[in-house]
Amino acid sequence: MYEQQQKLNDATREYQAALAIVPGMPDANFSLGWAYATQGNRSEASRFLKKYIEAAGQNESPDRVKAARDRVSELTEGY
């Protein structure tokens, strides 16, 4: 909800809280990475999106995994 309202600081706080309760939660890693990318925080965005990709299993959408991989490539390009 916070992300939809462009309240990215609140969104990242909530995603971090979710990860504190359930470390490795795929949705929280993906969303936190995406929120950090939107904020321009390349290193944190890459870190959490990579965690999502590494933990993605059979239950994760292939399109979502691809989106995460593409975003990491964009974020790390030129670095």
C-alpha cells in the first residue's frame, strides 16, 4: 500500500520488518529491492533482488524472476 502511495520510506520499513519476522521471504526481498531501486539506492536494490533470485524456487513466477534479473542487470550496468 505504501509503495502504491509513493511512500517509499514507509514501504521499505515495512518490508524490512517482514524480513525480520520471516528472513528470506521472497515477496519482501523482491519488493524491498524494487523499492530501493525506485529510490535510486542501487546497492541495496541489487542486494535484495539478488537474494530474491537466489531463493526463488518453483513457486515463484518465471516472469517475476526475469524482471528481478533484468533489474539487477540495469542496476549493475557500468559499475
